[in-house]
Amino acid sequence: MKVGLQAALSDVNLDVSQASSQRQLAVSISAVPEALGRTAPLNLCLILDHSGSMSGRPLETVKQAALKILDNLSPGDRLSIVVFDHKAKVLVPNQVITSSAGVKVEINKLKPSGGTAIDEGMRLGIEELAKGKKETISQAFLLTDGENEHGDNDRCLKLAQLAAGYNMTLSTLGFGDNWNQDILEKIADAGGGTLAYIQQPEAAVEEFGRLFKRVQSVALTNAHLHMSLRPGVRLAELKPVAQVVPDTIELGLMQEGTQAIARLGDLMVDSPRVVLVNLYASQLPEGQQPLLDLQVRYDDPAHNQEGLMSESLTVSATVGQGYQPQTNADVQQHVLALAKYRQTQIAETKLQQGDRTGAATMLQTAAKTALQMGDQNAATVLQQNATRLQAGEDLSESDRKKTRIASKTTLQGQ
């Protein structure tokens, strides 16, 4: 298994007379199978809310989703299940699943009770994942329908960061309309995973299945993008790097000597991660000029190898007189995706500040951006909510959550 690394500038031409030129660089990173290559077994922990508010259809559908995942595990895969209300317990200890009968009995016995302590569930889930971490791909799915009323949200974020530091990926699923979207998104972003919204109980099996299919395609882990800037090239000072595929996430940067490094997390075989880098190039000499060198550091759990390095890729631009723009349409799509996300974030901030008019205007702008991308479903969600605000209506919790999901990814349907 090796890393596929590709890069494209928003415009490969630079004007020699310009003192400074801004360019966006789209970097696509994926895992590429080699002949007879193998992937590591999955080490999956389900961290499930079974508080009193999950009673009835919600908990029943979550149990169905867990049972379906159990049936779809591959030989050698590991599973653990942690459940929480106002406290947490291990329902199924970390184990290689050789027979699913006993695990199914435990899942089916699960009953609703108590309040919600998300951080305790996360703590136990991380402990269970750690037991099966060697030569596996460690993933956790955290599902909740409520606020962390018996826990500490700051502790949740610290635990998500801890999990990522130990090469464990944490995705979150918000069930219904009463969960805290800010916290679940921050947990997923910090944990290198994704945020999903289960609006109706009937969608639980589908959303779990979608996430499960995604983690099954993970082949390499703990990937970091290393960027070595050439003289005369710098990163934008504010928010220089963001992931735009499969979800939009603002990425932090670390500095190691002359290199800027962004953590990417897992690399999938069938779905590349695309990162957008915001660059400035000062006046460079005419001709083909290198701007930066890219390399990916990663782990290959199937072969128990850590700190591997991909081949280096040099990104160059053509500097000349009589500048003619050569816009890259694919990169422009990624620029629009990031704009949609940031415009929606501004709208949410304005709404929190009580500026309904400003929020409506920004949501309309984000809807237009989604239309430019061809993301009709997101455009519909964003425009409908802008119209509601303009009409003096409040946005429901469901409206707000749909807006957040629409901002982060391309909606497949409503």
C-alpha cells in the first residue's frame, strides 16, 4: 500500500510584473493498493447513548444498526461496544468476532435509562480501542441524542484529541434534534472523523452503514502533509489550510524547521482527501519556478510500519510576461466548497449575535455558492433557511443542523 499524491494550482500562470500573487493549491491524497497488498483488520468501537430520551423507536433502530454492522464485519475484525447514560459501561469488551451470537444477545438486552455523560462513554471507548490497537485500523462511532448534561464538554474535546494522538479516529452521529452540534462537530474534527445527522430513527441503519463503508476503505493511517516552501513563497497568515473533501474542516498547522505540517488522519482507497492550501508567491524570475515540495508521512498498520514517507512532489508555476489566466475548474470547485462552509459559519455567528438580517444575507450568499458548485440540495436547504429568517421566523433545531451538514459536505439527498 502506498500514497497517491496529486496537486493542482488554481492558476498555473503567474505575472512576472506582480509584486505578489495569491494561488490556491488543491492537494489530493489517497491510499493506493499495490499488487497483493492487504489492509489491516478493523478495530471498531461503538459508543452508544442509551439514556431515557432514546426510549422506543430511537434505541430500537440504533440496535438494528449495531446488529447490521456486526453482520458485516470481516474475519479478523475487532469490535467493542460501550454504552452510556449518566454513567458508562462496557457492553461488549474488545474482541475478535468469531461468533456473533453472544454479542447480539448483549445488544438486544440494551434498555433506555438515565441521563447523558458523553465524556465517560468516550473515555471507556478509547480504553477499549487501545486493547486492540496493534496492527489494526482503530475507529469509534459516537452516537448521542442529547446534551452532555452529566459531563464536561471540554473533557470531550481533550479525549478526542487524545484519541487522534494515539491514531484512533472518532466520528460522531447526532440523533434527533436535541444534540449539541457545536460539540459533536468539534469532537469529530478533533478526532479526524466525520459528523452525521440522523434526523429520523429510520435513517439510523443507513447512516451507520454509510460510516461503516467509509471506514472499511481506510488502508493507511496517521497521515501528515509536509509542505516545504521555496524562497519567495509563503502561506496565508489566516486559515492557510483546510480540508474540503470528504468533509470541510479547518486544519491546524505545525511547524518543524522549514516545513509546515498538517495532520490528515486516515487515508482511504476509494475516496481521496482533498486539502486546499492558500499560497502567496512574491515576484519570481521568468520561467518555470518551483513553489513548494509536498510529501506525506503515514503509518501502514497492515505491515506494522510507522513514519513512512511518500515520494516528494514539487509544485511549480509558469512565470511570464503578458499574463494569461489559466483557471483550473476542479480547484475552483474546491474553493467554492470552502467558501460555502465559511459563509455559513458567518451566518451562524450573526444569528447567535441576534443579527437575523445579516444571517439571512450570508445564508443566501452560501446558497448561491452551493448553486455555483452544482450542489442543488445544499442550495435548497440554505435558501429555505434564509427565507425563513427574512420572514421573521425562527430556525428550528432541525433547520440549524441541516444547515451545518449542508455547509460541510455535498448533500446526497434530503
